[in-house]
Amino acid sequence: MSLRLPRGRLLAKLLVAMLVPATIALVLFGAAAHEVARRVLEQELGRRLATAATSVAMLVLPEQLSAIAAGDEQSNTYANLRHRVEQARERLAVRRVLLVARDLTARADSDSALPLGAQAHELGADAPEIEKAGAGQATASPLFLGRDGLPYKRGYARVGTTGFAVVEASAQYLDALAAFRRWLVVGGIISLAMIVVLAAWLSRRMTGPLERLASAAERIGHGDLAAAVAVETRDEIGYLASRLDEMRGALRARDERMQMMLAGIAHEVRNPLGGLELYAGLLREGLTGEPERLAEIARIEREIGYLKNVVTDFLDFARRPPLAPDAFPAAALLDEIAEIARPRAGGPALSVECESGLVALADRAQLRRALLNLAKNATAAAGTSGRVVFAARRAPNSHQRIEWEIRDSGPGVAEDIREKIFTPFFTTRERGTGLGLAFVAEIARDHGGVVAVDRCPEGGARFRFTTANAEPG
């Protein structure tokens, strides 16, 4: 099965690792910056209004406030106070200037909202600030909403011991603060977007070498030790790649030594076997008239043939050639397997089930060997009255793969040995190398599949594995 690094998971982890702290930091920074800016601007407006109220108080004589009361609207003193507060409002560029007595009754209002002697009830909410102003400390009120729904702020200053000068202005800095808040939000979104792009770029930078490293590990696992593992980076991934390449070199050197040893053993064993086979043939010719001795010679020849097959199996397993994939019809290969495996007489019934138009992309010779090995085991398990089916179809979970299947009506494979039967040298037969199904597992693995065995619904064993589909459709 082809290895693929789950890139989405790494990207998700990078996003979580980078976005969560960055988002928290940006939110905290934005909130802190906004709060600092708000306080600074509000304090600055308060200082400006307190200063403005002080300047208005300096324009008014305390005696003027105490000299007028309700009913003096036509007096020169009242007209003079009204003129001064209107000039102060224009000069200071504020919303309103108000003069009140100690009991918060109006003495002059630039907006004419309060008649002379009327109670300024709206100032009652600023009792702490009025108390400070009465003690001689010019101060400003907290923000409040006017009748028009907009925020305002007042500044207070004492006029002698008779009253107070009140300056009221709109909190226009809130518009600038709102713009600043919008910039903070936009800047935060842009920063988070840049972090997402950076995380995606880092993910690609990491997953690319990791995918190639995983492919190299897969090749090594399949026995391809020729291609070197590329070291692309100088970080931990590069260190892992260099160690993997060292392991590949050590495995290749070990395999070369093993192949040389097996070739030497095969040469040393085959020569005596060839001599024994020759002498057995000479004995057969010399003992033509002695049937009992000829039976003994036939037994010797069978044992020699068995030993030759064992040597050949060992060599083939150790030196199996690399894949040479080619496209070919699946039905033709199954027909060939069925023809070769068909017993001459007294064997199980054989049949082929192949989906129409299947074209396999595989090493035909090695695939043929794997299917023949399974066919041999299936016909032996089915017995003389059983049934064996050779099948090929598009894989249920992917039309890019072909599923090969051989099933029989024999006793099946016991569950406790289903995983062991594909292990080299494991066999349940009295005479066998235990390499047949190991060959099948290796060939299936080289083709990107995994051989599996289970029980057929109608009984018996079912072996399956997949190879590539040349025409997935």
C-alpha cells in the first residue's frame, strides 16, 4: 500500500499551534491598545474642558452671579453674562457654556436651554465633580449621553464662592477611536491571514521532504536498496534522511553478502546434486531388469528433485528481480492460470470469473507466479470433488485497482494461523519450504497491495490482493 503523509493533519496542527497563540496575543494587544487610547483621549478631553471651564470662570466676577436672580432677564448684568458665555462658546469651540449658582440654578446659558433661575437638574449626576470644583480643583465629568443620543463630557471650575462655570463638549474623539478600532480589527485579520499562509507554506516545506522520505522508506521496505535517500534539508528531517540512507547502505551490503553466500551454497549444493542425478540415471540403466531396485532409484531421484526445488526456491526468494510492469488483459492471465492448474483427471472443478474489459498494470511474470502458487494450494485444499474459482474485478473502494481473488471449497484456513502463513519458512505440510505464500505476500506488496485470507461465505478459503488497473475508467 502506498504511503502518503496526511498533510491536512500537519497543516491543522501548525494552524492551531500558530493561530491560537497569535489570535490570543492579537486580541489582548488590540483590547489593551484600544483601552489605553480611550483613556488617554478621554483624559485629554477632560483636561481640555477643565482648562476651558477655568478660563470661563476667570471672565466672570463672583458678584455678577450673586447680583442676579429670576426676573432680572432685562438687566444689563444678565445681558453681559449671556454675551460672555456665548463668546466663550464660540472661542472655545464647545457645545455649551453654562454659569450656575452654588444651588445649581442657572445664571447664564449659551444655548438658552435654561431660563434664569431654573434648576439645572442634569448637573446633579456630577455631584462628585462639582464638589471637587467647589474645593478649587477644576475637573471634568465622566462621559454621558445627551438627548440626541451622542456622548458628551463637562468641565467644571469654581467662580469665587458663588457658583460654577460649566463647559460642555461632544466626545468627538470616539469617532477617531472607532476608526482606530477598525484598523485594529483589519490589521488583526491581515495578520491572521499571513499566519495561515505561513503555516501552509511551512506545511508544504515539511510535508514535501517527509513524503519523499516516506516513499524512500517504502522502497527500502520493499527491497529496493539501489536508489539513495536524498538529504534535502539540514534540520531534523535531513538528519533522519541521512540515517535512513545509512541504513539502506547497510542493508544493501548485507543483502549482497547474503546473495553471494547463497550463490556459493547453491553452487556447492547443485554440483553434488547434479552428480547424484547422473549416477542415479546410470544406475537406472544398469538395473533395468530389477524392478525392486528401480523403485529405490526412483525414490532417490524424487529426493534429488525435491532438494533442487528447495535450492531454487531459496535463491528465487533471496534474489527476486525488480518489477517490470506492463499492461495486459486480466481475463487472459486467469484463463492461463486455470489451464495450468486444471488437473488431468479426478480434480476439483475450476472456473473463471472476470469483469469485462479489465486491463491490469503489473509484472505479468511475477503476478502469474503468485496466482499459480495460490491456485496450487486451492486445488490441493478443494480435493477431487470440490470447486476452485479464479476471479478478477474492479476493487470495491477504488476503480484504479484490480482485486484478484482465488477461493476454494476446502476446509479453509484456521484463524490462529492466518497471519502466520505468509511468514517465510512457516508451513503446515510435512515437506515444504514455507516460501510459497511468502512469495505471494512479497509480490502483492510490491504491487501496492496486501494479500488477505478469510473464509468464503459458502465455506473454504478466499485469498485476495490488488494491483493497479491500467484503465480505471
